[in-house]
Amino acid sequence: MKKLLKEYKERRSQIRKRLKDFKATWSMPDERIFSELCFCICTPQSKAIYCDQAIKNLEKNNILYKGSLRQVRSHLHKVRFPNNKSKYIVEARKFFSQKGGIRIKDKLDTGKIKNTRHWLVRNVKGLGLKEASHFLRNIGFGRKLAILDVHILKNMKKYGIIKEVPKNISEKKYLILEEKIEKFSGKINIPMDELDLLFWASETGVVFK
């Protein structure tokens, strides 16, 4: 535990700066919020850095907001399951399109963030609780949400929060695990969103997203 707290102290300013960047995203246009959603749609079983690059390329080439399914698919080179994920992106774009543009902010109730997470899971194909939590964190609303990817689960085992890393996580199981890490977060006095980035950096060596 001392090692974790020491690493937190060393990385705290960097982590908080990153979270400040996430929070600033909410003040940006709806298209920027939507691009973050698309990034999170791409992340399951894929490296975040490849997903980020794919979305940036789609934006740069003016495809993310207006391109065809085939055009979207052509830019998901290093993203796993590109056929499905390109369909999810196009379907999400259709779902959030209104009067010729993207309108996503109006549909997100930031005052009831866990309800909003469930709404996203029900309405956006390709999002589970993990991806919806990731998205909400990346636009500044992850203070009380856990992003239970493999990096986090490995650290949960490492610090005795869980005995084993589960192979499959149902929605019910996800919420139980989230409650466990929330208690751990309170015990060591590191907010959940900061703890998530700390665990991620501990595994990968970088504070990313």
C-alpha cells in the first residue's frame, strides 16, 4: 500500500491535470463530445492509443460526422472488430443527429450520472457499463464511476480488493465490483477517477485516457 500511495504522490499533479482536461471537454461543441463517445465504442479489446488515433483520423478527414459506413470502417485499421464498431459509430451518429447536426449534450443528465450511464448502455450499441463509464469520465463526470478494464481488475486483485480477476462480468457483478473499489478509494483517500488513472499509469507507464 505504501508503494501505491508513494506513486500517487508522484503522479498526483499529472493525474489531476488530465482530469481537468477531461472536465474542460464538456464545454466543447457536441461534435467533440460525440467523438469521445466513438473513442469509447472502439476501446473493447483494443489498445486505447490505436482507438484514439483512429477517431482523430476520422475527424481530420471529415468522416466521423458525415462519412459512410465503408469510409468509417476503412479508418479502423488497428481497432479490433472494426466491422461491428464502424456500424455502432454510424448508428450512434444517427441516434444523436438532429436538424443536420450532432446533439448529444442535451440528452445527458449530468446531475444523475449513474442513471445516465444506464441510459447510454440501453440506447447506444457497443457500450457496456465499462465503456459508458469511460466515456462519462472522459467528458468530466467520472468521479463516482469505475472503469473496470483489465488494468484496473489486475490492480484490484493486487491490493486485495478482489481475490481473482473475473473472466466475465455481468451488469450485477460490475456494480458489486464498483462498490468494492469505491470503498477502497475512500479508505485510502484517493478519488475513484484519480485511482483509475493511477492504476492505468502503474500498468502502462503513462497517464492517458
